[in-house]
Amino acid sequence: MTLNDIRSRLIALKDEKYGDFSHKTIPTVERKRMIGVRTPLLRALAGELAGDDAKEAFLKDLPHTYFEEYQLHAFVIALEKDIDKCLESVEAFLPFIDNWATCDQLNPKVFSKHHDRLLPCILRWTASENTYTRRFGIKMLMDHFLDEDFDAAYPQLVADVHSDEYYINMMCAWYFATALAKQYERVLPYITERRLDTAVHKKTIQKAVESYRMTEEQKQFLKGYR
């Protein structure tokens, strides 16, 4: 499979209406850069590409032209089983991500087995000036460090993120809403003591109240701090 073959495969999977829908949900990407390929089809192609000789050339072919090429890139990285190769690919890819969807769907499976290697990277990513690198760092902290590896320093790390960027603030709110569901007592003071930026505080409560993981009692309590 060549790079031209990969693009041809993507174009052959085009769904114009789905492309229109995607553009409405991902407005930071120009419509002309969206082919319109559904996620299951992209994941299937990523599975093929992960075992193909063209994989390395594709991962190095940055920047891409189409949104779906970025999505495919993220899905291929997610299948990498070697932590060193995976981190190298992630680091090379992050500066080129320009939308929330690619950022949020970059979710390497191997990270769950290497929290010791992941944490130093998260600390660096969350301090980045790049919107989507920072968003990615916060998401990785949410995905991997709210259960048995939770530490009280981690929510403070997110609370210390102050930004005017919508997509960063929304991720901070998503982090705290998830943290409330998993570490309620330990995270609750961030709400009751109003330690978060106003936009993050309000959106956190909204997301928590909408969550099926919160009890009705918890939701009613949180509503009092809107």
C-alpha cells in the first residue's frame, strides 16, 4: 500500500452527508478538508495499515491534507504495542493536531500498561502552549489517573490550567466531572470552595448533573453551587 493508495481508499469511502454532519460538530476544520468517512471504516483501515509496510511512511507524512488522514493517523498510533515507538509517534503527531475529535480519539492502548512512562509526558503536555497538546495531556490524566493511580496532586494540576481556549476549558470541565464520579469526596472541594475558573466551574457542574454516574443526591447538592 502506497500513500496514494491510502488516500484513494479514503476517498472511495466518502459519504457526503456524513462529511456535512462532521463539519458541523468540528467547525475548526474546513469543510473542503473533510472527505466524510465514518469512524468504523477508518478504524478498519487503520487495522490494515498497522500491519502494512506503508505504515511508517504514512506516520511521517505530516502535515496531512485531509481530516480523515489525521483520524487514521490517530487510530494507527493507538494500535502500537511498543511503548517507546508509541510515545515517539505521539510526540511527533501532537503539534499537527488541529481539532478536538482527532485529539480525543488519540487513545493508545499501550498507555494503560505504562503509567510510569506516561505521567512525565502528561506533566509536559499539560504545560504546553499548544491547545490540543494541552487538551490531550488533560484527557490522558483523566483516562489513566482517576482510579487506582489517583493522587490529590492531579486535580490541582488541572485546576492550575488557566486558559481562554474553549477546547481546553471544556476538557478541564470534563476532567472534573469525571473526577467527581470517581473520586467524589476528594474532588468535591474544588466545587464547594470554587477553586476553578468560572467557565470550568459552571461546565463541570453541568456535565456532572447530566452524568448517569452521579447519584440524584449528589446532583442536587452540586446544583446548589451553580
